[in-house]
Amino acid sequence: MRRPLLILLAVLSALVFGAPAAVAGSAHFINNAFEISRSGDTLTVAGKEAGLGDLAQVHIVVSATALCINNGGNHPRAVNKASFSAGDDFPVQNGKADFSLSLTATFQPECSPPMTVQFTDVKVTDTTNGISQSFPGTF
């Protein structure tokens, strides 16, 4: 009688203590939580990711192409087009992470007035979970 009870307790203990903890649920960006803004030569992307389960943090990378645009709305030189990116780790709380990253475009020669910087091909990537969100258009 004791032996089956001990076997049952051993099996239950193995299941409880041997089971791995859930690391993440279903990681996804909250689409309506993105804010993308440009101020001068700087692009700022803020957003929220959910479904992160028990992760302590996520690594977010923002990348974009910057163009130097003249008064006529044209991109005059190939040298005034460059890709920029920024990344950082953000803490996860209750399965969610808020993030904000900024990119500042620098050109040689400078993109000085009356020319302005315009960003395209904006992409946000969570390298921890391997998911991305792209944003078409210009900013």
C-alpha cells in the first residue's frame, strides 16, 4: 500500500519540479500602440509588445533609411542616403514591454537647410523573439 503511494508522490514531484517554466507566450507588437515621429534629423519610434510571458527583457532594434531631400522634394545625391539603426534592451512587466528608440541621421556632406531629412523603410525588430513590424511611407 505504501509503495504505490510513494511512486505516485515521486511522479507528481518530478512533474511539478522538473517541468520547465514558460518563457514566452505569443510575442506580438500592439499595432495601435506605435508612435513614429521626426524632429529635424531624428526619428523616434515608440511602441508596445505583448505576449512575452516570463521573459525578463527583450532586445528591440529600430532601423530606417534616411534621405536628404531638397526644396523640390527630390533626393539629389546618392551619397545623401544612408541606413541607420539603434537597439536596446527593455524590461518586461506582466508579459508586456514598452519601448522607445531614436535614430539621428548624419551625412557627409551635411544635410543643411533648405534641405531636410526624410526617413523611409522603418522597421522594428524584437531580436529576442524573432518578430518584426515594417512601416511603409515617409516620416
